[in-house]
Amino acid sequence: MRKIRRGDSVKVITGSNKNKIGVVLSVYMKSHKYKADIKKCFVIVKGVNLRKIKDKSKASQLTNKCVFIEKEQGIDISNVVYYDYNNKSTEKIGFRYDADRKKERYIKSNLQSIVSS
């Protein structure tokens, strides 16, 4: 179970996109280039780490116009932290079991549980 999930608001803490806030669109694993047993976790955040990619669709080929699209690229999960809009601050996330013995995420500073969307 990951601490950061799809739909969470996060803040980028390092890199060229430092201090940008966005919503996680997806979380995915990628294996290492040379060592297959090592896997790294990446997140795609809306509006962060944008790259221009050439559109190679049939519509752009028929019009003979070069079209570029801005698309979000992955960021390592260690470079983002959960952002709480209520407190307007970054927060640490932990896990605990509720009364029904189900695992839930909570904010460590105020012990408030996080509702998954």
C-alpha cells in the first residue's frame, strides 16, 4: 500500500519544478534499466514536469503541420510530499487500523484520517 495515491494533492520538493502543487494523475512502477529486480516508483502530477512531444497522429500528417503537445512526465515518488489544502502545508502520512480492523491512511500531525477519493 502506497502513501501517495491517485487523486492526492502533492507538492514537489526538489528539482526544476520545486514548490509546484498539483493532483496525482497516476502512480506506476518502472524496473531498473540493467537490474530487473530493482523497481522505482513514479507519479504523474497534473501541470508539473511538462514536456513538449511531437504529435504523430493521422490528422497532423494530413494537414502537413507539425503539432506539439505538452504532456506531463513522471516524477520520482521521493520528490513529492502530500499537501493538505485545509492547513495549507505539507504533511507526513502514516497507516493505522480503524475500529473495523481496516487499514487506513492518516495525517501524522493532527491524526486526521484521509478519505480516499
